[in-house]
Amino acid sequence: MVFLDVDRREAPSGVPDLLRAQGARVRLATLKAGDYSIGRGCGIERKRGDDFARSLVDGRLFEQAGALRRCYARPILILEGLWPGHSSLGVPWPQLRGALVSLSAAFGIPVIPSSGLTETAEIILAAARQSLRPFTLGYVRPGYRPAGWRKRALFILQGLPGVGPSRAAALLVAFGSIQAAFSADEAALKNVPGIGLRVARKIRGAVSPPPIATES
């Protein structure tokens, strides 16, 4: 069963009725941001093409985008009836396209096109159903991938707790390699310039195997 909170101002649009007709449980509420809330993680803003253009001109668009980004981990904008290459309310397509780029690149909000109310309801239901499925993604460390052995070694060492650029360089000088630094005991680590006992313990805790659970 899909449960959705819908902002009261969205009720006359007809989309909540379409959602109910497809079996969704819809509750009207006053949302801080967006028109639809799926649990606490996903928030959806729905805009028609003309409303998108109007909100861009009067400055509401990016204010709403900021609120959506702050309130939800997974914000989505559904955009109805705005076709590539076409202007809306006198706003030329290049300006509309620039706003779409800003939403995706600057705010991290995916924009999903919709042909109308029926497709919008289908998109919302699909997002709600997918949010119910368990989803795991291995952590991908952000940032560049340095070239060259020394730069890569320093990059990896900076992933240790309490280790920044200067401490990473000191570890590499002291031990000569990542493997040797990881294998060093607490006494050897704390004697490296700039490390000390507190950071040495953090490093050993990070590179040591997890404790083996014992039966009680």
C-alpha cells in the first residue's frame, strides 16, 4: 500500500483523485515544501509549463527548489507540458533550459517530464513504490582520482581518521608505503611527527580487523 501526504493547495489539481483511484492512500496536509511527500525522504514538486515559466520570472522557482532540497533527501520536480524548443508565457526556450540545468546541476533536483495529469500520477506512484524497496549503494568516495604513485598514496592516507595532507606526508616519509603505515603498531605511529597517541589510536582502530563477536 502506497501512502502519500499531499499539500492542500494541490487538491484541486485532480492528481490526488487519480492517485486514490489507483489505490494510493492520500492524506491532505500542509507541507513545508513540495506538493507530495513520500515518507520523510522523497518530496515532489509538480509544475505545469506555464507555472514553471511564471515562477522563473517572479523568482519563486529557485526559492522553492532550495526549500525542496533542504526538506528532502530525494527531491524531484515533475514538469508537465513543457516541450524542448518551445517558449512559455513569452519566456524563450534557452532561458527555460538554463533554469532546468540549474535545478539539476546546482540544486541536485532531477526533473522528470510529464505529458499531463495521468502521467504525473503514474510517476508519483512509481516513485512511491520504489521508495518502499530496500536499496543499498556502496559508498563512492567523491573527488578526483590522483595520478602517480605518491599522489595516490597520499590520497589514500588522508582517508584515515585525523589525517590531513601534512600528516599523510609524514606517514609516507616515516614508513615508505601505505602497506607499512597500515601495518605499523600504535607505538610506531605515535612517534611520527604530528601524529601523537590520540591519532595513532584512531588509525589503528580504522585499519584493524573488527572484533570477533563471542557467544554469551
